Amino acid sequence: MVSVNADGNSKALIQVRGLNKTYRRGGEPIQVLQGLNLDVDQGDFVAFMGPSGSGKTTLLNLLGGLDVPTAGSVSVGGDEITHMSSGRLTEWRARHVGFVFQIYNLVPVLTASQNVELPLLLTRLSRSERKQHVESALAIVGLQGRAEHFPRQLSGGQEQRVAIARAIVSDPTFLLCDEPTGDLDRKSADEIMALVEELVSKHNKTVLMVTHDPLVAARAHTVLHLEKGALVEAGKSPHSAAAGGAA
Amino acid sequence: MKFWSLIWANLTRKKVRLLLTLGSFAVALFLFAFLAVVRDAFNRGGGVAAANRLVVINRVSIIQTIPLSYRDKIRNIPGVENVTHDNWFGAIYQDEKNFFPQFVIDPDSQRQVYSELVVPDDQWNNFLKDRTGAIAGASTVKRFGWKIGDRIPLKTTIYGGGAWEFNLDGVYHGTRPGDDETQLWFQWDYFEERVPDRFKGQVGWYTVKLNTPDDAVRVAKAIDADFANSPYETKTDTESAWAAGWVKQFGNIEFLILSIGSVVFFTLLLVTGNTMAISVRERTGELAILKAIGFKNGSVLFFVLAEALTIALIGGLVGLVLALLAVPLVGQAMSGMLPPMVLSKPMLAEAMGFALLVGACSGLLPGLGAMRLRVVDALRRI
């Protein structure tokens, strides 16, 4: 269940309280997020929409521990991440966050399986265990037969599938997707979104996604708009209505 | 190592650039090895000089002679175990290009004073019985394809001119790495018999073997004091100081070689540093992704340093293998002009140490830059 008017007693997986983020540009402070609150439960699929510069990516970066807020807090599974040191935050990201970006960001000199294996290199898994995990992740995204292909030998949709496999291979607590279909044609975008939906419905993954595309956003349980630095609920999508919807 | 595939893949992503960088290291290490070999060759005299030997020359210069009569006086100085004497012969074998040193020796004391240069007893005994006999170093024998029993004609330009013929009675070998095996020795009696009168009874220098190296200073002073104010005053030094004096005649070889070596490595550092900086800048986005998915700052620094060190290691090894193959060939071509050219294990280790140091330094700045990279800023730039 997603809430943007959360109180202090929530037991949600992700809890955001009074989140502020201010940038300085040319000496002028620019407040991107203002006192933002958010609760996201395990298995929720949330889409963030809003005009360019509204702070969608900034919010995603703060939720993923890639950036630190000016004020406020972000807790995930009881871990308050806003006060973690850089080193601890890096370890936390490795365990809890799967990232999917608009332009895939695969390492071009590594094969699909080597790209997917990257997060597992940070674990204590043996080589054969890592291989098993990689094969499973590639099977989930339907790319078993492309394991030894390099990114340049794959289509855009396939590259994004590899990026999703890389994001889920270490079984993170939640996935952050920044415009995951922004670089794809409609057909490929539909396939990617079907895959993301499957991750939520079949594998109970929690997904937070930024998108400009209303059709893509409509696939989420909840669509939230960022306006003037605060989140506004856009209404229940058909999926979220079926699943119980936002509070 | 589980990160190796990532390091190797990044290393080989631009193959031409990799080959050129490896080539830079290989050429630099090849040159470094050669410079080290030449420096060692010039310093070899000092290196193989015995601590318990003194060399006595004419105080005016090495080309001025001293009387044979000094031998017994020197021998009687307390602390002296033995004395031998030599003359520089400086003759030509067939062609001036075939240079090798020839010495007139005292057979009675040669083997006692230069015990590290070994001649088999049977060959030495034949030499003693043969007035026109000669002993040659293994390197010179190999160079000219001589064999025992060969007749060796030498044409002297110093001692009245004319051809001198010798029978090769034996071959000597050095027992230590770097011992000079290029000399040819023949007997004092034969020399004394054939040289013009003005050279008779005159030796080039004495080599004095001491009972103990601790006596070196005292005995050297005693020898020079004995012949002070005579027509042939002497200058006595330890063998290593004497060898160093020879090297100084060529100029400051050490400084020259160190200067060239420093320039080579500094240039290499600039070239590889620039290459690594470009390589890291090209994949800012990838490094940001690695950091986003949980690779720590130290890991990113490690990857960049590992790439730089791998280039240094492979390039360095290629250069040193080429040097190992080339040094003996050049040494052969330079035979007689320089002491034996040896590329020793310490030199190889020193060269590889320098290569790895340059590799580490060239990777350090780009690596630190990658380490400090803010993921959010880097992702915004993609």
C-alpha cells in the first residue's frame, strides 16, 4: 500500500519523512523536494511522473542512496539510510537496491552473463553459485540463449532485459527504474513493462519507477505526480484498483 | 581472482591503444636494461676487484713504466703475501677491429695473485715449458674460434713493431660472474727477450696480494713511501679504486646513464599516465554504474591500478625478454671493447621494479579521480 500522507507509525518497507533536497546553482538555492512523505509496502509498484526538472530522478537517487537529502529521512526495512557513511551506503545499495536506467548502462566489453554477474562479485558466492544465479536471472528476463552475447550484439529491448537481470540477480529489496522504456520503441517498451509487472506479481518485487510515458505509468499500481517538490496522488490505475490501491 | 575478467576486458577494449602502451613499456625497459648492462660493464672492474689486492703504477701515469727491481722490495713489505707484474702489449690480431687486451705476465706469481682466473694444470704446465706460449680467456677463444695448439700472430705497434707469434697452450675461465675472459697472456721472459733495450726491465704495473684487506691502507702508504723521491715514484691504490679511475677516463658514465634512464622513465610516466587518464575518462558512466550497484571507492581505484600495473608487467616482461635475447648478441659484437655484458637477475628485478612503479604512478591519479567520482554527477553526464 502506498501513502503520500504517511504518519510516524507506519510499518511500510520504504518510509520517507520530510524529505528536502536543495541544489545550489550559480549561488542560488533551488529547492527540488520540499517536505516529501511517502510509504511504500513490499510488492508495491509505484510510478513517479512529472515535468522535467520536477525532481523525479532526484527522488529516485535519494531512495537508492546515491545522493543525500538536505533534510528529512529515508528508511528501508528499518534501516535509516540518510545518515549512513559513504562506505556503508555502498554496501547497503549492493544488498538492497537494483538499478535499471534509461540507457541500460551495460559494460560493453562484458558479455550479457558477465554484466549480470557484476553485483554478485561483491558477494561471497562461489563461481558455480554465481553462474546458477546468473542463469536464473537471465531465464526470468527470457535471455537464456543470449548469455554469451555482447551488448552490441543485442537489441535495445534485449539490452534493457540484461540490465533488469543485473538489477534482480542479487535479489535486492526493491528496484529503482529511471525511465526504463525511454529509449525503446513501443513494442519493446510493452515487453519490458510486462517483465517488470511479472517481477512484481510473480516474484513480489517492490518497484519504484520514474517515467514520462502515461501508458507506461498506467501499468503501475500507483501513479504519483511530483508537483512543486511534493508528491500528489494521481489516482488509482486499473492494476492498483485490483490490488487494493493507494491509501 | 573473480575481478580478473572485468580488469582484462577493460584492458583489452582498445587493442591498438593497449599494444602501443605495451610497446612504450617494452621499449623503455629494453633501453633501461641496456643502460644498466653498460653501466655495470663500466663498473665491473670495481665490482670484481678483490678487496685484498693493491695496484702499483708509476706516479706520473699508467703509461709510464716502473722498474722490475721494485718487485722484491714490495714483496718484503710486511703484510704483502705475493706480487705479480703486468705490461700492456696492445697488439693487433689480423685487423684493428679485432681488439682484445693482451698482457705480459709473470708466470711465477700470476696464478697465486689472480686465483679467480683458473687454468687447468696440464695446460698451465705446457705454457710454462713453452717460451712463446700463450693463455687466452674463454671468451676470446670462442670469439675467434681458436683451439689449443693454434698459432696466433700479433702485430705490435708499441714495442718496436713487427709480428709476434704465440702458441695457444691453454684457456682460462673466470670463477665469478663478470670475470673478464677476454685477455691473452704471454710470458715475461719472451717479452723481455724481444723488446728494444729501452723497455727491458720495465713493467707496466704491479699487483700486490695482501695477507688481509685490513692492511690495504698501511701497505699502500708503505709502498709509495719506499719509492718516494726516486726517479720512478709510485702511486698505490686498492684494485677497486684503480678500476674506478679507469672508468673515470671515459667521463661521468654513471651520470650520463642515470640521466638518460630518468628521462626515459619520466617520458614513459607521462605517456602511460595520459593513456590511463583517457581510458578512465572514456568510461566514467561505467564506473558510476559499478559504484551505484555497490562497488566501493577502493574497488574502483583497485581496478584502475590493476590495469596500469598489468600493462607495466606485460610490457616490462616483453622488453626484458627482448633485452635478454639482445644483450649477448651486442656483447659479442662489442667483445674486447667493453668488459663482458651481463644482464643479471638484480638488474632484471630493478628494471621490473621501476616499470611497476611507473605503472602504479600512472594509474594513481586517474584512479583517485575515479574513486572520487560522484555517481549522481557521473550519471547526469551520460
